[in-house]
Amino acid sequence: MVEEGQEAPDFELTSDSGERIRLSQFRGQLVVLYFYPRDDTPGCTTQACGIRDNYDDFEQRRAVVLGVSPDKQTSHVKFKQKYGLPFTLLADPEHEVAEQYGVWAEKKYMGRTYMGVERSTFLIDPEGRIAKVMRRVKPDTHVERVLAELP
């Protein structure tokens, strides 16, 4: 389980553009790393569009936004284009990074139990340390909560 104050686990994933992205390449910058369950679903769309609609605030604070889900790169391309998302989406189809960050969890829906992404956000400071952990965030209030934590 990743906790505040510890070094953010490094990883490398494929982005929506097909580029391999390493978290460590953003050293020296503030990073908003958010995990979400699935592209183009109601909650995930609300969450992503909230970030999109407030993206100027993230840029003014010089924060890099990275969204991670188990979807494949091709799904991210469609999701990003459909909603005009200005930030990078990363594919974690084997949920290795989700597991590293402790967000691959047992979930329940309509009496069914399954494994999936627990909607969570990690603020990573320019030195690569976890500055803030926000677990089980709500899609409709996510952006306000993140912006309130950014310097």
C-alpha cells in the first residue's frame, strides 16, 4: 500500500499516443496520478471531463495529469478523442501498476463481487514522493478535491 511521504513507485506504461511513459520522467514536476475503472463509463467520463473543464487550473499550477485504467491503448484513444481530453491516459491492462499502488481491490456491484480499480488519486511532488493519497474518490467532486490539495 502506497502511503504519503514515501517515494512513488516508478513504472512504465503505454500512453494513448502509443508512447512508453515512465513516471520518473516527470521528476521536477508535480504529478496528479489518478486511477479510474474504465473508459467511457458514466462515472469515469464525469471524472475525466471535470479535469478537462478545469485543465487551465492544473496547467497554471504546473501539474502534469496522468490517468490510468486497465483499458487498452486503443480504448484510450477513442475516449480521449470523444471527450477532447487534454491530458495523458495510460494503459495498465494487466493492472500491475494498480496493484503496485494498492488500488486493485475487491469490489461489489449488484450482489456480484469482482476485482477492479478503486478510484484513487495520488499527488506526487517534484522530488517523486507521494504528497497526498485520496482513495475512493467520487467522480463528481474529484476535481475540486484535487485542486484544493495542489499548491
